[in-house]
Amino acid sequence: MTIQTLSLLETRVLGVLAEKQRTVPDTYPLTLNTLLSGCNQKTSRNPVIEATEAEVQAALDSLRGQTLVVESSGGRVARYAHNIERVLRVPTQSTALLATLMLRGPQTAGELRINSERLHSFADISSVESFLDELREREAGALVVELPRQPGSRENRWMHLLSGEPVIEAMATAPYSAPSGDVSLGEIAALKANVARLESEVAELRSLVGRLCESLGVN
């Protein structure tokens, strides 16, 4: 199945659902409030974002349209679970790696092994690399890409492709430790998330003004 290019917030939602399934199974599937907290979490997230409840709900609705997220029926509050393995046809080990990449951004195989420990315990780095290779070479289309090595780095980093192809040239020529005056990829992603939030707020305000005008009989 070919899925649409996902936004930063949509990948954050998916990543949080996959993470919490393993780390807090007693409260999984997640409520909207719990999911919102996970998306805006300050630790183990890159970039850090500040999404609103409305934005997370919109991301959930979009993901449900692609069956990447399913809503649980029954109970007072709606709960949500990811459907990554079934839709993308990948094993749980690959889901752990994809979730870690969605939550923390590009990482080396060694970093992925450490950062995904709570989701799946990989025996060694070669095991991580094996699953990354499978994700890169899958017939239905690659889900990860190995990035060019950065100056000063001893290992290549990997990045998920659920949000589309990265700008390889810019990433390859960027210095390993960017000067304070430069804007990092994480900062750009955070800015995009803030723009999306502002656009949503403007749309809500327009709707509110429209309802007020209608109630007052003003064109």
C-alpha cells in the first residue's frame, strides 16, 4: 500500500503511539489527552514541538483515513492505536526503529539500538543494520534512507522516509556542529509545525467570526 507523505505532526503521533504501546501497555490504546502529552514531551523528542489538541485530532483523522491509526470503540473516551505493521507490512522490530526515527530524527545504527531499547532489545548493531537494510530495500518502497556521512562523524545516520525524501545535498554539506547563527533541520521542522498551528488557529478564528456575524445578521 502506498501512503501519503506525512507531516511532522502525523509522524510524531504515529511514533508516540508505537512508543507508548511498549512503554505503558496498561494505558494503551491512548486517549487524545495522553497522546497530546506524548507529542509535546520535552525529552526524547527531536524537534520539540507544541501542538494543540485540535492539531493532534486533525493528524489522527488524517492517519485514520490511511488506516495507519484505528480508533477503539466503547468507553467514555475515544482511544487510538497505531496500525503500522499491518499497513506497511513490517515486523515489530522495524516498527521500533521507525518510531525511534520519527520521535528523535536522524540517528546512527548505534544510536538507534540504544534509543529503541525500551521498544525492542536488539542483540547488536548488526541486527539493527539488518532491519534497516530491509526497510531500505522493501519492494513496496523504501521507508528509510542512509544519509551521507557528516564531517567529523564516524558513522552514517539513517532517516525515515514517511515524510518524503530528504534534501541530501544540504544535509551532506552542512557542518557537523552548525554555527549558532545557522538554522538546523530540527528548527526548520519546528517552525513548520508552528506555522501549521497558526494556520489552524486562524481557520478557527475565521469560523468563529463567521458564526458571530451570522448570529448578528451581519454580512
